[in-house]
Amino acid sequence: MSRKPKKGYFVKGHFVAEGSEMDLQLKAELKGTDGATKTDLKREMEALQDLGSELLTLRSDLFARLDLPEKLQDALAEARRITNFEGKRRQMQFVGKLMRKLEEGTVAAIHAALDEQRNGSAAEKLALHQAEHWRDRLIADDNALAAWLEQFPRTDTQQIRALIRQARKDAPSDHEARVAQSQGEAPRKGRAYRELFQLVRHQMTEAAALAAHEEREDDA
């Protein structure tokens, strides 16, 4: 029984079967597209739809910073209002279609905003690291308090002294620390240790806000 010949055509002496990867690529090139298959487009659509769903959870300040097209903002607002499962699914498909029209830079900004919401901004991370450094330095070094008060004079001196004293008393001994580490656990810290961090963080935030306010007044 003779085999039915495959449908196709020759390009530069090579046979290209209809429906093959080469066939799809050549047809896409003729149409002036980037060669994306239906599967690629579906995958891209689903990814943008998922990204749109994450946008629904984005903080208002981060969302406003993105300055998204008004039509997309309206579609997202409608999606937030819809409670019916099927209705919401269709609305999110519409959101996905709108997001396909966004520029790459805008999509990258959305990813950055979501990452900032999950992990904090680079500035926030730096501020937390600096607060942790000051807390540990205050507990470990008797001379650190004078340096702190010189830089942050609005601090309640009596309160911070009391917290430093208590944090030192609550600190685990070397033996307790080694036992905790051997068991894969972090040594327990007392309440004063946490409250000292909160005080330090608050004073640093307040000082930064005051400096920013004074700078704005100087520029006015």
C-alpha cells in the first residue's frame, strides 16, 4: 500500500512539511510577526493574566506610582468588584489582553513594585540593616550610647539606657548560644532586645523625616 505523500513545499531545495515548526516559522516571517506559536501566545497571555491578578493585591501607593493606562485601571477596578467566579475569570482574561499592550518597561515596573511589596524597597532594607547594626552596637559597646545620642539627640536617654541594661541581662550565655546553634536554632532574645530595636528604628525614621522636611523648606 503506497504511503500518502506529505503536503508541503520546497524552500532552497529543502522540503518543508505543512504544520511543521519550519512551516510555522516561515509563515510567521511572511506575516511580519515574531514567530510566536499559538502555544507561546497562550503561555504569554496566562502569565500576564497572573500578573494582573497580583496587581489586584498591590498597595495603593505602589499602584499609583505605576501610572497604568486608564482603561487597564478601570478593568482592574471592575475585577476587584466582581465576586462571581466565572465573571471574575472572564474579567481577568480581559485584563490579560489589555496588559499585552503594555510596553516592556511598564511590565518590568509592575514586577519591581510587586517585589518591593513582598520584600521591601532597597531603602527600607538598608534602614533595617542600619537599625540592627546600631542595636547590636549599643548592646556590645559602652561607648556606643554617646555616639548614638550625639546623632539622635531626641532619644529618651533614660528609656534607652534601661533597654540596653535589660537586653544585656537577657542575652544568652556563650554555652546557651552554642547549644542553640548545635540544634539549628537561633539563640532566644528577650523582650528588651526587641524593644530596643523598635526604639532605634523609630528614632532613625523620625530623624530621616525631619531632615527631609527641613530640606524641602530650604528649597522652597
